[in-house]
Amino acid sequence: MTEILLSVAEVEDQVRRNTLIKPEVVAQLSKELQEELDELERELSGDSSPKENVQNYSEPSQTPETKGADESVKTATIQQEESKDEEEWDAEELKTETYDFPAKSLASVHPLTSHLSQEDLVEWLEEIISDDDQPYSSIRDEACAIHIELNRRLRLAPRFRPARKIPREAKNPDHVLLSRDRQFIDLHWLHASGYKKTIIDDRASFRRMLTGRELKKLAAEQFAVAPLKADTKATWLALPDQLAFQLAAIQTDTVRERFRVSLKGKKDAKTGKLAVYGRHQIEVILRNSVSHLPQLQRHVPTWVDIWHAARLVGDKAEPLRKFHALMTGLETPMDRRDIVRRLGNLERHIRSYKKLKTPPESISGDELGGTS
């Protein structure tokens, strides 16, 4: 441990001598280095007991898609090595990046957000992002503070919050800044959710950014600015589906496509006809199926949310109720029996809709593969 301490001291001294780095950055780095030491000491002492109120993501659910997860990660790692020359980034060049996530947003008690209800936070977020003529940089501090506050409460996962649309390829500084902030917010959400694994790529300086008691801010910022595809970054995180679908920015191409299809459906490549139903089509079907039953029409929005959650994470009661709560912002997840009963009811209404030409199995089945 003495050797480790000396090496940390040397690194810290070298950082202080670098006049290009701000004093506050040095202080943050020193804090993260100390956290790294604390983590190593806990590992050496064998103290690996899980902390209270932290979820365990060490063993993803075994489903048709995730049973081969280990093999998929191995394949992805091989593919990364094959494209090393194309995608590897220069760590020295990365140090010149000026991206800093608003530090005030990370305050444990924020004067603008801590006292607000979830409904007020979401309404405020929707209000400030709705004016497209207002640059993101002018609303950034407020938006980031709202996101971090929602993260701390583990309410309404980032993917399901109001958000501005940005091009797949960021085209101006405002787009770049928004894209990086979304990645940082995703990482903060992962850490708050109890996902504290080591990043699988050994070359990355941010490989232990999630493992400490707090998210390592500098490492997370480096992760956000690293000029790599979102698919590569998401592969490094090796997330189970239930967690991957909660993120707004860091996602594999497969997760991105599955979510898109879960919303809009999918047409048959040969016939051009709708082959897989999405949320939009299911909502129309359910509304039509109870159009003659006014007392049931008010249940349609809840049914659609439950159907969508089941489409993404499967129909097992426990993961379904938890994901549904994170998707809708419910403070307390639905009762296990209640959500299973409602899922059964909505599927019966879908099957009873006589104008539906596609067999019921094609609507609520598993055309996109397994879930976790």
C-alpha cells in the first residue's frame, strides 16, 4: 500500500505542476484518487458487502437474450480490438477538452430543486426545453440540476423524461454540449441505481468511474468526451436490458433499434405492411376495443404503459413492476398481482378486437428476441 500511496503522490504532484489544469480540477482529481485508494483498501481487506438500499446488478436475469451475454461481450471485445486503429482515442489529446459538467448541479442539497416535487421538476424541465429558439447553453444549469435531482430520487429514468431532439451526429457546439451532458446524466443514474461495475475495457482511464461511493466526476467527463460511438461505450458498460432501456444517450445499436420498434412498430421488408406492432398501434387498438365502454376508457393510458414496459423487459411481475415505475415516475411500484392482472386484461382486449388482422401472438409476443 505504501507503493500505491507514493505513486498517487507523484501523479498528484505532476498534475499540480501542469499550469493548464485548474486548481479545482486538481482538488477533484485528488479526491477521486483518495476514493480509488479507499476502494483498493476495501478490496484488500475483503470488505465487499453490498451497501444498504443499493440494487444488485451483478447477475443479469437469465433469458433467451441474456443467456449468451458473456459470449456477446467477448465478441464485442474482439470487434473492438479489430477496429482499434479506427476508434482508439488519444488520452493526451483528451486532456485538452474543456467539457465540465455543472458542479453546482451535483450539490447534495440544491437550492433550486431539492424542495420541489417530482411533478414540479418534470413540468419545469418540459417548460425550459420547449423553446427551441433558446440555446441549450442558456438553460443548461437548470436542466442539469433537475436531472440530477430526479436521479438522486431514482424517479423517472432519463429515457422517459422530456428532452430536446438532437441529430444523431451532433452538428454544432450546443448539440455537442447537450450530448455530453446526457451521457454524464446517464452515468450518474447508473451509479445512483447501484450499478457500480468496472468498465470492461482495460485501456480506458475511466474504467473505475462507477465503483466508488460517488461517481468519479472527472472520469465521467472523460467518458462523455471520448470520440467513440455510443454503441462502443454502451458495450463497455455491459448493461442488462432492464437498465439499458433506462438510459437516454448511452445505448447499443441493438437497444436503440429495439426501443424504436417498441414505439413505432416494424414493417415487413418484402410487403411493406406492418408486421410488428408498437406502442402507437397498441394505443389505437386498445382505445377502439373499449370505445363502447366509457368506464374502461380511462384505463387505456395505464394499459399502454404496462404493455410497453412488458415489451421491453418481459412479463415477469417483479422486473415489470419496477421498470414500469421508473418509466412512469410512480413513487411506489404497482402491486405484483395488480400489474399481472392488468397485463392480462389488456391482452384480452387486444385479442378481442375483431378488426385486428394479425394474430394476437404477433402483438404481445417476442418478435425482437429475449428480454431481461
